[in-house]
Amino acid sequence: MNPPSLAELVEAALLSSGVSKSETLLLGFSGGRDSVVLLELLLESGFANLALAHLDHGLRPESADDAAWVRQLAATRGLPCTIARVDVSAGAAPRHTGIEQAAREARLEFFADSARAHGTNKIVLAHHADDQVETLLFRLLRGAGSLGLGAMQPSSLHTVYGQSLLLLRPMLGIWRTQIDAHIQAHQLDFREDASNAQTDFTRNRIRHLLIPELEKSMGRPVRETLWRTAELLRAESEYIDQAERSLPPLGPELNANLLKSIPLALRRRRVARWLAEQGVSNISFELVESVARLATSRVPAKINLPGGRHARRKAGLIFCE
């Protein structure tokens, strides 16, 4: 039996996420090789109601030419297209974030606006298997828990300014080498982002320096092993999440006796979700552990939270003040 084609893999991934071929999908389109291949695979597999969304981050001198190229491609293919420009560097300082984080936030805001304009909430992104490996390493080295180590999800919900967006990643099972082969086989034109070869950004250093060094040290390829690890962790994280959500609904207070009675993995997941629902930012492992200890230890009965708030235990309940 022949292995499935790339178009069949994309089709199966989207159908399993509950997407029908008749609905409008917004494709996050950089014009690079990954998004160009994804566009071709979507059309080949019958997802014809597409709109392109291209954000010029203003980080490269040639970015305006990229936007013009995308506009021309959309016109040639008869596809609606939304193009916008944002100065990510200028926006990063007021938010006290790095360029990479500011770019991610700008993209989500742009996708929300574009999706609303095209009457959809489904955004298709061209992240692939190599991106998944890099995400796993990035989050592992930053100290993420099992939820983060599951790396990127095939579909994930995000709320941006009250608007719910479904981000779809149907190429997570497709490798960069397969994308390059498809480009060559079909002689597809694309825009080359020279910054991808630079090591200024963390993700590029992981791609160009860390992974090759790991493979050199291990004496074998490591990408597929890391990809499988992300898949295993994602499935186990989903199981823990379902188990935690089967407990009594969360409210403004945590029941200390309930926390003490459940396994540690569920306790941590429940505390982390409760903190997020209370609007607590910068939820670290240490913070989750401190709040969880309020349920299992008599002292202390109060801990500090970010933003000048506190979590306190009183009469068997944990609450924010």
C-alpha cells in the first residue's frame, strides 16, 4: 500500500478537526515555502473557499516586496487576500516583550481582524513537523510542564479581544524535507526569508545550532524521536485535562480537601487552570506548587501572587484577595 500523499495528510488532519470543505478558511500566508505548499495542498484536497492573510512585520527591508508578491499571487489564483503592516519592533518595547513574542501577538490580532472580515473563525497555519520539534525543545528548556511539552496542537482555540479563533495546523505530520521535495517536484515559486538562516532569534538557534549538535552528540538523527515525544506528551496532557475537567466545576474558590484527595498531576493542572481563570499572569511551576501547598500544609496560609494579589486559605477554601 502506498503511503498517503501530502494532500491526503492535510485533508485527513482538517477533517478530523471537524472542518468541512464547504466552509471558508483563512490561510496565514507568509509567501514562504511552507505556506505556498500548504496553499497548493489545500486546493488539491478540495478546500477551495480560501482567503489569504499576510502580515508584514516590518522587520526586513524586503518585506514590502513580499507583501506585493502575495497580493499578486492572490490575484492570479482568484483568492481574496488581506494584507497589513505592523511595526513589531516599535510595539515590543511598550509591551515589555521580545520581538518574537510581540510578533506572535501581532499575528493573532491581525488574524482576528482578518477572520472577522472574511466571516470565519478558522485560521489555517503552515507549521510542520520540524516546527513541532523546535517548539518542544524551546518549551522544554524554558521549563514548561506537560501541557506545554505537548507542543503545538493540530487545532487550538484562542480568544483575541473577545473573538474565538480556531487555529488549525494540518501539516504537523509533514517534514521540511517533504515540503522541499514538493516545491521541487511542482516547480513552485515562493519568497525566501533570509532571516531564517540567521541565529538572532532563539528558534533559529535551536534549528541551526542546537539540533545539529544534539545529532552530532547522539550519533544519529533525533528529530523523529523528539516529534514522537511531543505526540505522546500531547495525548497524555489531553487525558489529564479531561480528567481534571470531570471534577466539580471551578469557581472563585478552590476546595482544599478536594485538592488533597486527587493525584498530584491533577492537582497541579487544576491549580494552574484556576489561577488562569482568576486572571493571574506569569503562572510558573513555582507559583502552582506554592498554591497547591496551601491545600496540603498548615503553614503558610497565604502566598503572594503577581500584581500585588495574594492567595489565602481559610476554612478549607483557597481564594484570591
